[in-house]
Amino acid sequence: MKNLTIALDVMGGDKGPLVSIAAAKLAVEHLPQLSLILCGDKDTIQEHLKRQNALNHPQISIFHTTQVVTMCEKPLSAMRTKKDSSLRKAIDLVNEGKAHACVSAGNTGALFATAHLILKTLPGVERPALISALPTSQPEQHVFMLDLGANVFCDANVLYQFGVMGAVMAEQVDGISKPRVALLNMGKEDIKGSDHIKLAAAQLAENPDINYVGFIEGNDIFNNKADVIVCDGFVGNVALKTCEGVANLVFEKVKEVFDKNVVTKILGQFLAPTLKKLFKSLNPDQYNGASLIGLRGIVVKSHGNANSKALFTAILEAVKEVERQVPEKIKNTLEQELLQGPK
């Protein structure tokens, strides 16, 4: 796509404009086809744009809003009382066709509830889900995992829908033919897990269009045993943040070992290029940006504590989905699979 427009919720996230404006500048510097609509307080945005020497950038415009949804605000309250918030207006711009996608690092619950209300779901979809690509043991290969926090509990039918949507996402975005779909469970055996997980497994297995490969355990999430991993939002969010925490712990422990004495410091200098390459491949920032799949528009959620480079990655994810026309490409498959129901 030669020209595309993304609405950015500037006020959302733990650091708000401080990070958002820096990420916006990175985005327009790297993507000449991109236009950004910065949603938030005009005076605040202009002040930060001046600091970034981007006040009159031709690819950047400002949409003034008077309200901010805080990170601790209740979703339903934000949805009802913050109709002029930067989060709400970014979604409105997508709904009105003035932006091809929106990106926000703001309150996840409020973003989910507002996007669901304004954009609506695709036919046959009960609930949207947060989906993101994560690294695997194989270079250049990802695993898509959903739900990552939008739905705390999911029944069997919703998990089945997530499997269908995840498979379509993996096929369209990463070009994977017949992606392997697995359910995250407490064991690989058929007798393990709750009744709704067992029922979802049976529904996925009965669909000949889904390459269902069975249950997968947490220690195999990154072992390239599946292209799509399905779970409810509570489990997915805990698993994701646990993995991020472990990655940070390993990084700190390695630094601690090499700082121990003169010998280890010298050894660390020799190994530094290799270690930097390794940790760069595992850095959660480069996988920042989870999509709310199942909506009639593109909404990408960034980590609330994202830095400017991580938020830039989320913007890139939105650009990729717009350029590949993900909602349009998956709509027919979703309608066909979900309206027919489990086979």
C-alpha cells in the first residue's frame, strides 16, 4: 500500500507522550508511506514534537482530545465516561475510515471493551482475542499465541474460534501453509485438563481444515512444536509475562557472572558480540504489539511499559497488517469456518 494512515493513542501507556512521540518520529523516519494521526492533548503533543524536532513534519497530524484513560481505570467506566479520550478517538478514526489502524499502549481492558463496542466483531466471532508472534528455537520462525489477556475465561466454543482465527493469522501474516494448532494444557495426554479444554480439542480435531496437533505444555511454547497456541486470556497473559521475566532474569544473571572478577570480565568481552546477538533475538521489545483479532478493523496493543523502540515495533506490526489487508483476507475464512461451526 503506497499510503496508509495510523491513529496513535499518544496519551496511553505508563510514560505517555514521552515514549509515544519518540516512537512516532522513528516510524515516519523509517516509513515514507506512513501518515500518523497523534491523538491526545494538542499542547502536550506539540511540546514533545518540538523536543523531537518534528513539530511540522508532513507525515504527522494532531487530533486534539480532552480526556485520558488511566492504566488503572475500570474498562466499563472508561468506555462510558471517556468518549473524548485519546484511546477512544484513535478507535473512532478507524471506524470512520480516517485511519487504517490504531495503536495504543493504554489500558488493555478499556481498549478491548471500546474496540469491541465501536468496531464490532466479524460475523460468527463471539469475542476478539489478543494475539502476538513469539520467538521459537528455530531462527526466523514464530509461534502465534492467543489469547494474551483480553478474555480471562473462555468456553470451548470460544477456544475453538481462537484456533480458527489463529490459524488464519499465521497463514496470512507469516505465510505458513496449514499451520499447526495446539491447545496449551497442563499435560499432553487426552485425559488432562478441564472439560472445556477437552471439548475444544475435540472440536478442533473434527475440523479437517484445521491442522490440530493436540495439547502442548508450557515448556514447549518456544520449541517449534506448533505454529499457533490457543489458551484463555488468564493463562496466556501469565505465561507471556513469566517468559519475559525469565528472559530478564537470565540476562541479569549472565551479567552478574561476567562481572565477578577480572578473568570473567575479559572472557565477557570476548563473548560480548555473541551474547548481544543472543539476547537481542530474545528481547521482548522486538515482539511488542499484540493484535485484537476478530474485529472489523485493525487494533494493535503495545505493552504499557514499552519504550520508544518497542512502541515503534507495535506501529510496524499495524503497518504490516494494513499492507497485507489482514481483516479482508481472513474475513471469508472466518465466516465460512465460524458460521458453519465445528465439523
